[in-house]
Amino acid sequence: MDESTFSSRDSWPIWLWLFLLFLAGSLAIAVEAALGNRLAWITLLIQFLLLLWAALKTPLEIAIDELHVKVGSATILREFIGEATPLTSHEMALLRGRDVDTRCWMALRFWVSTGIKIEINDPKDPTPYWLVSAKKATALAAALNGKN
């Protein structure tokens, strides 16, 4: 991609880290009670390394340049992008649930409650819109709608 006009990466929030570390600690304590200290520390280390790996791999990366829009592993030319609408957490909940169009493409992260609906205007693509989780939904919509 060319030089980016907008980019974001929504990493794990602190509450998710704390919850997952609590679960890892709980499992390590259970292993320690059953099998001893050494295996408990090994279990804790393996879990921590897996959490680090997951934390690096799961955030949704969004990048926009003059020609392309890239969300996660999907890329589309900007010429096929219609109106981009920022969504509140309530609107996101409705669009990913009750009001969903099953032909849409979704890039969601459960730890991000707000997002954006990106209309797709490609006659060869039956996908009506992309539904994307984004903490900076308003800024993303402005970048897509050409209101930088």
C-alpha cells in the first residue's frame, strides 16, 4: 500500500488482560495442587507466551490510503467504497445481530463495542456492506468519506 491516510490497531483492553491472566493463574494453581511447583510454573509460562502471541495476532488492523482500504486480511479499492457510517455500541449490536444482512462481511472484535458500516458499491460483489469494529469509528468514517 502507498502512504497511509488513516491507520488504527485496536489492541486488547486492560480488563481483558486481567481476566485472562486470572484464568491462567487459576489453572496454574490447579496444576500446582495436583502435580507440583515445577509443572505449575511451566504451565504458567506456556500460558503467558500463548497470551502474548494471541495479543499480537488478534487486534484488527485498519489502513486506508489513496487507492485501498485494508481491514484485517481483506482489501478493497476505494472506488468501490460508498458511504461510511460510524456506529454506536447499540447500533453495532443491532447490525451484528437482529438487523444483519447475511451477505455482509464482518471484521469484529468483541472488546470493541463501536464500529463502522462501510457501503460497498461493486456490481460484481454481492456484499452490501462491511461491518467493522473500530474504537475510532468517527475518524475512520471521516477518512473514508474524504473529510480528513
